[in-house]
Amino acid sequence: MNLKELGESLGLDEDEYNEMIDLFFESGGADLKKIEAAVAKGDAEQGYAASHSLKGSAGSLGLMAIYEKTILVDDKLRRGNLDGVAEMVVSLRKEYDQLVTATGRPL
């Protein structure tokens, strides 16, 4: 993953984009934990609020793999449908963790 190129595509220099990524990991990590907890409790409404936030952040930063996975989770939770969401969240977590590792941030 080339953070410099992603940042430039958004009109940001590498340092600015790195700051944004750090904020994403801070808030996005919290959102992902909320999604995982909500799905484990069967609370689609709470999961939807967190997935919607994560989706927006990932999309704004051009993190398309996370964004696309979150769209699927977000859509189901918005409709109150938990069928298959737990597996989707596991896949989302893997994608998120891979991004953390790829950017050299600690898990």
C-alpha cells in the first residue's frame, strides 16, 4: 500500500495523510470493536451506527477494501438483518488488521 499515492489522490501530502490514517486507526478501530460487540449481542442498531461511521471514514481516505466490506455489513445492519453478518465482520477485521500491518502500525 502506497500511502503517499493515496494521500496525493486526495490532495494531501504524505505527512497529512499519515496523520489522517492514524486518526482512522484510532476511531476506526473503536468502531470495528463496537460492530463486533453489537453483532455478538445481536444489536443491529448499535452495529449499524458504528459500521456507518467506519464506512464513511474508510471511503473518505480511499481505503477501498475496507470501505467495500463495510458497505455490505452496513447495509445488512441498517435493515436489521444479522444473517451472515458475523462472518462478514470477521472478514472486515482481517482486512483492517492487514491494513494496520501494511502501514507499519502496531496492532
